[in-house]
Amino acid sequence: MLKPQTQALFDEYTSAHQHPTNRLTHKLAIPLIVLHIVAMLDWVRLASVPALPGGSLTLAFVAWALASIWFLRADAKLGLIVSAATALCIPLGRLLPVWTVVGIAVVGWLVQLAGHAVWEKKSPSFFTNLVHALVGPLFFVALLTGDYKLAPQAQTAPQTAR
């Protein structure tokens, strides 16, 4: 059972993502965007910490820790899944050449923005509520796990000519 605040965030997120093709574009774009953001944040070295993988504290570790706190507070189970997947982006990003990470960024954002421009015909919800940048990954994991179910959309009857 979702917390009321998380349920409300998911309901608000759903209202900005009604078109099925837009939702499909997000299932591809959100993981790509998360991967590229984490990989790029990992390029920013903050301090030498030999105990950490790679021997450095990077902005990726800081962002991951802060995002994980938010994810876990929103929902413990979903937060663990999203936090673990996000953590895996650090070593994966380190394996990828810079040009690949940049390419992933371009593709991810083009797919994401196309979903909103072409099918949804609305700007992305994080433009008006920045928290939705964190809600997106949690929302799609909730759909995958069945912790959040979309209401069936009403089918409109075909118009007959008079």
C-alpha cells in the first residue's frame, strides 16, 4: 500500500502522462536519462576517498545518496529498487566511453521530449514540478511491480455518419 503522499504524486504524474505512446517513450527514456545523469555526475570528482570504488567521492555518489533518501521516504520497497538500479549506473557509466554517455543523453532526451510534444501535447511535468524528475523512475517501477495500477481509459465509441 502506497503512502498517501506517494499515491498523490503518482496520480498527479499520471494526469500529465495520459497517452499510451508517451508512457511507452518514458519507459525507454527515463532509464537512459537516469544513466546519463549519474554517469555525467560521476565525472565530477569532489574528494579522494580510497575506500570508495574508483578512489574518489564524486557528485554521483552525493546525488545518489540524496535521491535514495527521497525514494526510500516515498516508499521503502520501490525506493530500494530504484536506489539499487541507480547505484548500478555508476559502474556502468564508468564502463562507457564519454561519447556513448553523450549519445545516450541525446537519445534519452529526444525520446522523452518527443513523447510529450508529439503524443501528449503537453510539456513534461517536471517543468512545473521539479519533484517529478524523481517521481518518474519511482512511478515506472511501481507500474512494473504492480504497486500502482493505471485506471482503464474510457474508450470512445466510433462516430457514425448521419
